[in-house]
Amino acid sequence: MPNVKRTRRKDARPEEIIDAALAEFAEVGYSAASMARIAARAGIARSTIYLYYADKEALISAAFEARLSEAFNAAGQGAALSSGPFREVFHEMLTLLYKRIVKSEALVLLKVLVAEGAQFPQLLAHYHDTALKAAMTLVVVAGLVEDEALLEIEATAVISA
């Protein structure tokens, strides 16, 4: 594990802890990862990690929100520049989202869900809720649909097709 100096800004620590957690999850999986090893990877004391995250579940939840929001924001920027029928723009947005996730640390989170989701159904539920909320917000913000109720109808139609 790299020896990282502890002279950092306090506001940078949450991101550093998430980076360390993702590296640990990628190496040993979610269930085998320990907060002590994550803290060591981040170059902080084990007790320090608990100032930011109550437990491993809170940490992975923060990682979902941080990494998924990055991916959804990138896809939304691309979709906002597109024009055309909802179906085409929505498909383009999903393609951009897929590419962004596959090329980022968010992929580690998806691997955790696939490998360990059956053991940790609360992770699947949190991922579902986080991703669905982000996607619906993204479509509204990108201007593809003005009404969230209409969005649910159109998204269901596209997914069913």
C-alpha cells in the first residue's frame, strides 16, 4: 500500500477515502474489504475514516452517489447538445452513460453489485434508487422532457421497445 503523507486539506479527504475504498473493493471485493485497510490506503488513521463515514455501507453509498453523478453529468452534457426525437436522444444519452461508466471507477461499483448483490440486497436497492433518480433528473435537466410524470411514461416505453 502506498505511503501517503497526511498533510492534506480536510475537504479532500472524503474523495481520497472513496478512491481508496474503490481500490480496495476492486482488489478484494466489498465483503472482504475492511475499513482499516481502506483507511491505510487513504493514508489516514482508522478512526479518522469514521469521522466521514459511519460504516462501510455509508462509504459505498457515498461512492455510488459521487461516481454515478459524475457519469450522469457527463452523459447529460452530451444529451443536452443533441436534438431530435426523444427515443434517439435518450438512446444517445444511455450510450454516453455506458461509455462513461465503463471507462471510470464506477465500473468497480457495478462489479461489486454483480458479484455481491445477492449478499447485500440493500446495495442493489440503493444503486437502483440512486441511478433512477439521477437518470430522471438528467432527462428533465437536459430538456428532453419537461414533466417528470411524462418522463416515466416515455422512459418505460423506450425501455420496453
